[in-house]
Amino acid sequence: MNSNAYPLHALMDITERPPNVFVRGEGSWLWDHMGKRYLDLVQGWAVNCLGHSPPILADAIALQARTLITPSPAFYNEPSIRLADVLTRLSGFDQVFFTNSGAEANEGAIKLARKYGLRYRDGAYKIITFEGAFHGRTLATMSASGKKAFEALFEPKVPGFPKAQLNDLASVERRIGPKTVAVMLEPIQGEAGVLPATIEFIRDLRRLTAERGLLLILDEIQTGIG
Ligand SMILES: Cc1ncc(COP(=O)(O)O)c(C=O)c1O
């Protein structure tokens, strides 16, 4: 079957896509609508860390879907409590806030920092982020990102994200002002080309932010917990 047989026009064009329509995945492999198999080195841009459709994940999703999908976030549900408990024990952090995407997680962190600024730092709201950073595709996370390609898009951006240079503590210090509430970074910049922040830089940032009463936000959407 030719991929033109699919109603492709119903999907909004957001990027140029190859004509294959993928219908099945297993581990490292993908199959298209013609039955052709591909070794998938993309894996959903590194999100399928267990490969395509691993049985352990598929079984857990199917079992939960048959039991309860959602009672609403306004109520407790059992698996989310258990997962939050495991995550706090693994991460050493106190609490978990579940979201649907990385961008939404970062939006949550930005909102939490602004709330903290309003409550404890006389309305401070600026979050220092880094050249080359990528934090997502919502308006605020695009502003927080330091991607050149985002600069001309969807103006005006959300204000309050001055940029410093990764691994350059002095550049962070220069950006700190009375309205600064936090510093936010990826421990390894992913989209910028897999550029690690050095251990010394992260330690210095931890010290600097603690000394200046600022929050330190780590976007670990690519790197995972720690
Ligand atoms: C470091 C980082 N932050 C945020 C995001 C955005 O995550 P999502 O695409 O789930 O919104 C990504 C996505 O790749 C990312 O790599």
C-alpha cells in the first residue's frame, strides 16, 4: 500500500516527514506500512529507553488500563502514590509532581520558582538559564531555552530568562540581580550536542545559589534521576 492511501492531510504539518507510516515496533526494530523493517537508532528521540513496546511496559499499561485509568488528579490514586514513594527514595527529594511531558514538568518548576519568589523574595521572578539549553516547546520553556532557532519564533516571548554560559560561573554571577529567583540547567545539554556541565561547575552553582538564596533547578528530562 502506498502511504498516500492514508489521510495524511488530516495531520498538521509540523516538520517534513519521510513517507513511511510506522505500524509496529519491537525492541530496536520498527516496521513500516509496507512491512519493511528498520533498525531504529532514533527511539523517539531517546525516550524509549527500554526499546519499542517492551512486554513489561505493555503488560503494566494494559493491566492498569483495565483496572483504573484516572479518577481525576483531585483524588488520590493508588499507583501514583507508590510511584511517588519510589521516586522520592531513589532521588533523595521530598516530593513528586506528575506531569504529562517534559515541557510541562519544566513549566511546573518555573511556576514553583515564581511562587517562591513572590512569597519569599519580594516578587523576584527571573530564572537564569543557559545558551544552547533546551527546556521544551511551550512558550515559557522556549523562552527558557537558549536555542538560536527559537529566537525569531512566536514573539513576544515570556520575559525573565537571562542567559549565561555553561561551565562559566562568572557569567552566572554577572546575571544575578534583585529580581533573580533561580538558576536552571540541564546537567548535560542534550539538543546543544551532548555538552556536559562539569562536576566543579555544578558544585560551584550549588554553592553560589545557596549563598545568594536562589533556587537551583535541574532539568533531567534527558539525563534521568541524577
Ligand atoms: C532537556 C529537555 N528538557 C525538556 C524537554 C521537553 O520534553 P517534552 O518533549 O516531553 O515536552 C526535552 C525533550 O527532549 C529535553 O531534552
